[in-house]
Amino acid sequence: AKHKPDEKRTKGALTGDLIREVSALADVRPATLASNVSAFRRIVATVAKIDATKGRFARCGAGRGAWLAAVDAVPLAKVTPAAVEAWKLAFVASRSANDENKARSSRNTANATLRSAKSLFSKRLLRFIAPRLELPTPLPFDGVEFYPRQSMRYSSAVNIEDILAKASTELATSDREAFKAFLLCLFAGLRRNEADKLRWSSVDLEAGVIRIEAHEHFAPKAETSLGDIPLDAEVSAILRGMKASAQGAEYVLAGVSPKTSVTWRPYRADETFARLGAWLKTQGVKSRTPLHTLRKEAGSLICQKSGLFAASRFLRHADVAITAQHYAAQKDRVTIGLGSLLTTPAQNVIVADFAIPAPVTGKSKRRKSA
């Protein structure tokens, strides 16, 4: 007792107190922690009816600081499970506008926000935080259920063959950098950050392989994201020519010098991605994330030709179940194949004669009606 540190327990803990303790103890990447904290603050701000000013999105400035101070001053006791449940329902209602497609998307977004915010109250963290903070009972997310999982299966709405043909003629001549990004996202199924940070040293053109490797400016989404991706010989030949004209460039895509940030992910080739996204929209890609649609098309094609496990390996998913949830949709028309039997009537079928009878007149008409 004499040598034990005198730790005082903070009573009536505030949102800011929790965030401070979690930030010191969370064993996740800084960007992931920032995303989780942001999700919790969004819920708290709505519960406490703190105005969502545009200034809160700024990385610095008085508007940002005032909004953070107001949210962090909200007592955790005010964020009850009932209040979180009300936030969940209001969130979906405000975005759906009686549109079932929008409602399904909003439920997925609400689930993702809840899951991120709830991670601040994980059992591992609570073991260390509870002795230091007086947490409310029940905790904010106790008993709050997620919406049932909405189907996220990809169903192609574009003709990727036509888009590829136009890219090979239009994009290849008008914007070679955008065409290069197109090749990486479609033929290698790369995520945007993987394409953005890909170095020429990770592209083995002789073997026809792209290697996703971690380096000082790139961290993979997961350990399973690391690996080799085979390329078609034609793609390797195109990249070989592009590398020769790049004059010793370090990165495959031209862009600004890589920046290191612990809370957000800056893209080197952001301008190239913007041009490619705009071009894809002119080709009928209506998705909010047109570049990621190329990856989905790649996964769908691999799944169609070689099966679910091959698609999972190609996309470098952590689990084949993830591939089944997102990329198992079929693009080919699949029918029972018996339509040809309808070309000639079967022997036991009487062909109906739908000829209109002649009108009945005079005595015959009266006799018929009788």
C-alpha cells in the first residue's frame, strides 16, 4: 500500500476522457483508431444534438477545434443504449427516403459505424480503462443490435469487354497514366492504395507477376493482402513498354512524393484516379467507387471461369467466405436449357383456335340468346 501508485478514478467520465484512455491503449493502426474514434464522435454529436457544422471536417482551425471540444465534453452517461438505438433508426430513415436500395445501403453504413464505435468498448480495453474511469452502466452499446446483414453480392451492370476495348483505343492514347491505372485495377485486381504505392521493383515482367509488398510508405489492408498476382502476357508486354518510357521512375503510377500520415491515407496519384473515375462514369459505370468496380469485375470473372477459391486467392481475401459474400454473382445467363422443346408442340397438346367467330344476327341471334 505504501509503494502502490495512487490512481484516482475519474468520476462522471466524459467522451474525451474515454478517447484519451483508448488512444493510449488501443493496439490497432493509427488510421484505424482515428476512424473508430470518428465514428463514436459522430454518434455522440447526434445524441447530444451538437450542430454538424462544415468546419468539423477541417484538419485544423477554429471550427474543427470547437466541434471537437463540444463533443468531447459530453458525459458518457448521456450516451445510453436507447439513445444509440434511436440514432441507428434515425440514420437509416434520414437516408432512405422510402427507397429500398438506399435503405439497404444505409443499414450497411449504420452497421459499419456502430461496429467501429463499439470497438472503443472492447473487453480488452475495458479491463484497463474501468479502474481509471467511472463508466456508465449499462455501456452505450449494450443490447444495441446490428441490422441483419444486407446482401453485398456484386452483380455486374456493365459490359467490361466493351469498356476494355474502348480503353485500349481511347484511354491508351489520350491518357496513358489513367490507362496504366486501369490495367492495374482490372487485370491485377488491385485496390486503389495498392496501385497507388506499387513500385516497379515489385513488378516482375519476366515472370509476369505483381508482388504486393509492404514498405515504408505502404501497409497492406491485412497480412493476407500480401502476395503474388499473375498477369496476362499481353499486360506484361504493355507494362514493359510503359516502364521503358518511365525513365527510371520508382513508382508505377506517376504522382506526387508519398506522404506519411497516421490518421488518413493520402494518394500519390489522386489526380490520375480522378480522371480514370470520370472516364469510367462516361462508360456507364454508375458506382460511387468506379475504380473498385474494376476489381469487382476481375473477381467476378475469375469466379465465373475458375471458381470461388481461385477468385479468393486472386483477390487475396482473408477468408473464402468474404469472396462468397461479395463476388459469387454469376454474369452468364443460366437457364434450365429446355426451351428448345417448346419449338414443336407435343403430341398430347391440342392447339387452341383463337379465331373470332362471326357475329350472329336475326333469328339465329335470338335463338342463341334463348
